[in-house]
Amino acid sequence: MKSPFAYQPRPRPLQLASPGASVAYLGAIVAVAFLYSNPLVLIAAGIAATSAGLIAGARRAVRLALKMGASLGLLIVVVNALVVDRGETVLARLGEWPLFGRVDVTLEAIVAGLSMGLRAAVVLVLGAVYSACVDPDRVLRALRPLAGRSALTASLVSRLVPVAAADAARLRDAARLRGPGAAEVGKAPLARRLLAGSLDRAVDVAATLELRGYSLDAPRPRNRRARSRYDRRFYTVAALLLVAAIVGRALGADDFQTYPAVEIGLGSATLALSALIALSGLTPLRRKPHRRASQPADGTKVPLYGGESSRRRGSGEVARV
Amino acid sequence: MSELAIRRGAAPALALRDLRYAYPQAPRPALEDVSFEVAPGEFVLLAGRSASGKSTLLKAACGLVPHFHGGEIEGEVRVADLDAIAAGPGELAAAVGYLAQDPETQVVSTTVAAEIELPLEMRGDEPADRARAVEEVALALAIPHLLDRAVDTLSGGELQRVALAAALATRPRLILLDEPTSQLDPVAGDELIWLLRRLNEEWGVAVLLAEHRLERCLAAADRVIAMEAGRLSFNGSPADFLAWARNADPALETPAARLFSLAGIDPLPVGVRAARQTLRGMGVAHPPNRSSRRVSDPHPQGPVLQAKGLWVELDRGEDPRDVLKGIDLTIRPGERVALMGRNGAGKSTLLRTAAGLHESIAGKLSVDSIALLTQNPSDYLVRERVGDELPGDAGLAALRVVGLEGKVDADPRDLSGGERQRLALAIALAGRMEGEALPALVALDEPTRGMDHARKGELVKLIEALAGDGAFVTQQVTKATGAAVVVATHDVEFASEFADRVVLLGDGVVIADGPMPEILSGGWYFATEVARVLDLPGVVTPEQGAAALREQGP
């Protein structure tokens, strides 16, 4: 079965945009997630990432990333709550633990963990959207003239991820098919086997790249792929997000404090910025075909293409509707 | 040799002189004293048993040896007048294309169009030239409909064609193929061979093809080169090769040649057409094919597998698809069943569903205990000692069944390919046996990929032992009624050697089910070479064919 994170070509704006535009757009949301700790802003970034992925058709990738993000976020919250004993509001005193020492669970540590967990989940969802919607071939082509060796490494990695996922699925199946009298597979031997297999695969893929002439220092071809009509939209939204994020920080939109007591700023700057970030998730929406004239008041449909008016264009007359 | 090829240049497409090569730290060379030439536009078949040096030779011809694998090399390798030892694989890419056995590791892009375009882009071709080349090679290989598809949604046959298209995109003078049909069904395999022949004739591409199933491609070849232990053992015409193989290495004989050998007919035929012509010349009539009577059920016991109206849906990343569509199938103890059909017909899905890896969406399936060995036996081997994989009495009993009880302390990586396969089977069997009794059903999925004839013979013996037709490999265990053995396979010749029943699947439904001789002599693609030569109902093996010819007389 194909990994939900593998790139799937679809005729949607995020997939059709040039890699630079897609990366700039998704990267701007990532930047927001790293610039801000305010949970409201992070939730807005999460909404933007999820909407962008769903609109681009990467439903399975988003769903799985959300599940993984929720698990990771929860883990971060729990670990932070156990490890950090700062904060004024003690919710539970758990006594002395081996390694941890004295464990006091505070509300502030939980909220701080929540903020970090939210950030991790947002980045995970954005990574999933990138993986499922941005064509790695086009990214690598764009990178190759800039950094040949890095592009080669990225080629190997991008190809090996789905291959390794398929290998892992096969190994899991084989583990399920072992007779009850055979030794348990165990995670460590399975991981070793997967790693060894991945190295073999990497050698095969590298050999194929060699055979395709990847190591040749060929001249960069002219007239590279035409830019997409969606590029401007993504670049504009990315620039807008970054400028708003930087200005917002200057205006105190990241007003958020966890220790010694929790204070979450919900000022107008924070609310406006959050709304803008959440709305940016609609950027990959496909624009409806633009109708150049209103329909007649009597309700009769005027054909835009292929009807009488269109046919008249071929005879040299200007169609007027 | 085509005229076009001759016009394209007088230099040989490939010239090897006194080639000697040893992999790093190898105790002995993989190639020794190898000298031959491939003329422009020539179609050369490379024959030989497993580990005879065929793959290494192909890698030397495309520059992977020594540039990628290292090791010590002596002698001369020239590809279209380029020194392949001095030049790397990238520089040779314009002159030579290489297609390895496993297509999955030969695609590096996400879409088909990008994959075919990659070598042209690496060469610095302009976009307009690239677009034209992609279109032309896609048309030549009949894959224009695949250009926008993601590579990981393609079947094995489609992937193999895409890899071939990428290798041909730069219009090389020589194409090297390492068992390209090993994962393909008979239809796709034959299509690929004749596609190569057409490219060879129309584009003048020289072809050097390594294959185990010689009956598939001998008729298409201009010349055969045989290898043994890294050295050339034969270099000549296909007809001379068959005469040589009869005495020097009968494992390399094709079924039709073996049929003629056993019947005492000369010359040995290079293919079905030549065999039929010879027989017509001798006045041997070809009676019209008629169905043989169905044999009565020799296995009256209760079924070990029973499927009624079985539907299975799989989601491979695109839309969910019904892979099995209402399968009705009953398998009884001791039966040896060959499960056949095109790539994607549902063979593996049926076995995996029986083993509990997939769930059905409709219908009923009841299975007694089953041990399934999937397509990659190495997936079962995760430890460094055989005894660690199979501890205790249950493990030892399973090792005894497959004849590996003496290898308890061996590292699985040091075992031969056949031994690794038997070890994987033992892992699937372990604990599913009651004492020495086997599970009710043993299933093998495509176990002969990349196997030479000798190893297939060993596998046939193991299957016979599992099914209770003879003593087990160890001679220690015998059973009145063995397990039912179901083998999903594309290899019709192998099926004719082990099966007593063939179930033919087509697009998720059973399209034929009957005694092996009836099914494998009643079609064209899913028929043995002997059946295609003689067209006699129920006659599928060289031995049966020779007996039939002797009965008919000239």
C-alpha cells in the first residue's frame, strides 16, 4: 500500500505551483510556528496547515499527521509536566521518583508543554502536506544547479523513504507470518534488518542515479519549466505572513508567559494575526472558472464554450453575450 | 543484423578482451579470461546458471564494475569505442542502457515522465528535445498513458517498461538486461522480449540479455553466450548452443530441445515455430486440440481451504480497488496447486488473505492452519544464527522438515539462496506442526524468481515432500497424506513439474481450474513450450511429448 505521505500528482494549485512558491508558502507557516509560542497563534497555524492539506487533497496524510502530532504533543506535555517543577499552581505532588527526584506537577508546566506540543504538531502536519503535495523531482531539479551533492543526497532520501516504508511493511508482514515456534522478531533485530536492507537499497538507487548520468557536470539547460499561474498567490501570502508575524511580534502579539504563572495575551494584535494565519490556509483553494457575463434574467443558460457564441468566434466575429 | 544498425557505425557495440575482475575481498575472480564482441544491432543472449558471472559481466559493460563496486579489474572493456574502465557509468550512459532484475530500485523519480526525462536532463538536453524524446520512447514502449502516473502506483510489468524507457531515452547503442522477465507473467514477459526484438530491428539497438528462462528468448536471439564459473563456456548460434547444452549442461536445454533430444529428432529447435516446422517436415500431424476429460477428485478428504464468494478490496494509495471478486475455491489435503495468472490478477492477495494479512469484505473463507512464504524469503531472516531464529524443539522439527537441521549454528547470510528460502519456510512452519505433522496448507508466493533450473528442481523435490509424495529431505519424516501445497507462480514450466492442479486467475476471478495437464496444454500464454509445440491435450512436459511422438511415429 502506498504511503499516505508519498507525493501524489493532483491538478490542485499547491501541486501545480512551482516548488519555490509551495515551499515559500508552507515555510512561512513553519516560520510562524517557530516565532510564536502563544497557543492561539499556534492553533491558527495548525488550522492553516490542516486546511491547506485538505484543500490540496492530502486528506490521508493530514489525518495521519494529526494523529501522530497529537501523540507527540501529548508525550511532550507529560514529559514537561514530570521534568519541570516550576510554576505557582501545583496540581499534584507525586513525591520522590528515581531519576526525576521530587515530582510536582504544575499547571504552568502543562501549559508550557502544550505550547511546545502544539508547535511540534503544526510542524509535523506541514511536513506531511509538503511531502504529499510538493513534487520532490521538481524540488531537486531546482536545487541541483545550486548544490549538486546536496541534491543527490536529497534524491536518495526522497526515493528511499517510500522504498523503506514498503520494506518495513513487508518485514512486518513476514513477522506476522512467522510460526508460533519461531523466535519473536523483536524491535531491535527488525530495526537492524530494516537498516541493512535500506543500505542495500540505497546502493541500488545510487547505482541507478550513476547510470542516469547524475554525476555528469552537464550544462544547465535553458528554459526551465514555466512558472505556474498560482506562484504569485503563494509568494504573496508567504510574504504577507512573514511580515505580519514580524510586525505582530513587535506589537506584542506573542504575549505569552508560562512561569511563574500562566498569562496568555489575547490582545487585538494577537487576534488579528491569528485570524490572518488561519485564513492563509485557504490559499490553495482553486479559483472557480471566471464568468465574464451575468446570466440572463430569464434564467436561460448562455454557453461559455462550445455554444453558438463560441462557434461564431471562429468565423471572425467577436462573440458578445 | 539489421541494415540500420550497420549504418550506425562499424565499431562493436561492446568489446571485451581478456577481462578479469574480482570483487573487493573476494577469494576468487567473478570474471576470468572473458573475450567477445557484440556487433551493432546484434541480439545476444547470455545464458548460465546462478552465480556464473552474468550479472557481473553486464555491470562491467555499463561501468558499474569497477567504478561503483570497486575491486580489481584487468583487460579491456570498450562500449561503442569508449573505454568503459576509464570512463564512469555516467559518461557511458549515452552509449549504454542497463536494466536490472528488480525494477523497484531502478526508478528514482516520482512520476513516469520525470523518470524518463532524468537522463536527458542530466545530459543537458534542452526542454524541447527532452519532451520529444520522452514522447517517442513512450510511444515505442506503448506507455504514453502512464506518463503522468506516480511510479509507486505502477505494477511490476509497467515499472519494468518505465525503467526500460528511462534506459532507452538517450538512444543508446547497447542495452543490457539482467533477467528482466523474472518478475513478469508469461504475457508481459513475452511482450517484453518481442519489444526488445522490435527495438533491436527498428532502432538498431544492440541487446545483451541475461536470462534463465531461455525458452522465452532463444528464438529472438542472433547469438548465445554461455558462462560457467566466470568464464565463457560457449559462444555461437542458438542452434549450436542447444546442441552444445545437450551434452555440456542439460540444465540449460529448453523444453522443446529436450523434447526433441528425448524423441531422437534433429536439429534441435530454437523455438516453437522451428519445432513445428521440423515436425511438419517429418509428417507428424497436429491433431486439433480437444479438451481432455476431467480426472476424478483424487483427494476425497475435507477441504483445508474453502472460499465462497470471496471479495477483497485493497487500497494502494489511489482509489480502493476490488482485487478478488467473488472467488470460489476448494483445496484438499495433499493437493499440489499452481496458482497462476497475470500480474495483478489477485494471486498474492488470495494467499495473503488466507494467511490473515488481508480481510475480506464479502464472502466466506475457512482455512485450516496455513504457513505462507512470501516473495522475499530474506524478510523472514532477522537474526545472525539459524538456531536463534528457530529455538527449541518446535524450531528443530521445522528445520528437519526442510533439511537444515545440520545448519543450526550457521549465519543465515552464509546460506545459499535455496537454503535461505528453505530456512524462511521453516520459520513459517515452526510451531504450526503437531509433532512432525505439517500444517494443513503450505503456500509459497513466487518462489522461483531468479532461480536457475537446478534450484527449481530442488524446490520441486521439497514441494513433493511437503505434499507427502515422498520422504522428506531428511529421510526422517514420511506421511501418508501431506500438506496441501499452493504455489503462486508465473513459471509455467515449473508449474508443469510440481503441480497436479492449476487454478488460473484473471482480474480477481477464477477463469480456469482443473488438472495441470489440461490447463497447461489448453492455452497459449499459460501453456508450456512442449504444449505449444505439440498442441496435444494433456501433453505438457518433454517426457510426455517424447512418448507421444514415439507413439505417433514419423
